[in-house]
Amino acid sequence: MVMEKKIQKGQHANYEIQLTVTPKEYEDAKLIMLKEFQKDYEMPGFRKGAVPWDMVEKNVKPEALSIGAYEKLINTGLQELLKEQPELKLIGEPYDLKQEEKDGKIIIDLKLDMYPEMEVINNDREKITITPIENESTEKEIEETLINIKKQ
């Protein structure tokens, strides 16, 4: 898919992302979801996954199909965005989703958190050396521990 994508930094540690989807892309996503539903759909008289499309479409709620299509579009859009801009460091799941129709296209607005940017002000930590603690068990300590474990 070649949907239009816009990204900008939000006020907090997040990105505001806008995906613009054409009606054809939405219909393609619905067909993909219908195929997904068809794989697992069971109906008397048909093998699992072999139910005709029209019957699957009649029995699947339009809301479920629409939600699945939007999830597919958002997932695909974010994957394309990360391929185009590999320097983005996103974390978590999309939130604050809004969807509207404008000029015959579907516009999906969402937010995604990013790793916070940190600036090191003081490099004193590099001057500090830490001596490692030597921790070796003696045979006596091992035997005492095994005896205690057996007692439990």
C-alpha cells in the first residue's frame, strides 16, 4: 500500500501520526480481513476455511470487518513509516485514535510514544572505578547448604 503518512513530534514524549487512506486501500484491507475470517470460519456443510466468501460476509458483523480493516491499515502504515524513517524509536501501542472522512479519503490520526531523548550533562561517572566483589563458595559452605536444603 502507498498511503500518505505525516508525522510530527507532539508536545510530550510522543509522535502525532496521520495516515491518509484512499477508499480503494480501505476496500483492499477489508478483503484481506475477509480472507482472514474465511480461514477460520466454520459452517455446517463446509470444511473449515472452505465456506464461500458471500456466506462469510453475510455472517461476519460489518463492525468486526471494519475494525479489522482499520487495524490492518494502521499496522501497515506504521510499518511503512518505520521503513522510511528507521531513526524513529517508537514504543507501545497507538492511542488517541481518531478517524474521519474528508474529500473522499479516510484520515486516521493517532499518537505513539517515543523513547525520551536524554542529554548527559555530567560525565563524572566515567571517572569512577568499581572493584568487583570476589564471591567464591568453599566446599564446606556448599555441603552446609545441601544439608539445609535436605532438611526442608
